[in-house]
Amino acid sequence: MKCPHCSNDIKQRLVMKEAARIEARSERRALRTTAASLLGSITSDAKAAAARENGKKGGRPKRNREKGGTHEHELA
């Protein structure tokens, strides 16, 4: 295999090592994403109380579809 930058030969062993490193990195990223998703979905007492307070204030603002999906409060 040739280097795309300098056209020198690259040993197959180095190519395989780099491919394994990239694959391990993507696997770690997938693991971190899954862990963050699971941990973020945990509802603590504080999160539940904050959600109730926000609900009393009207909750999440409605989206204004005519203005590219921005929230109504951003248009004022």
C-alpha cells in the first residue's frame, strides 16, 4: 500500500494496526453514547421536581413552523 501523501510504501502490519485503532475508537464512542443516553434518562428526585415546576410555567415553548421551526419566544 502506498501513502497518499508521499507515495512511500506502508507496511501491511502498520495498516492493520491503524485499522484496529480506528475500530476500537469507534466502539468506545458507541459505548460512551449508549452510557450517556442511559444515564441521562435516569429521573432523580431533583429532575422530577424541576420538570413539575417547568410544567407549571407552561412547559416547553410551542414551535412556530412558519419561521423555520424557531420557538415563539425567539420571535419577540
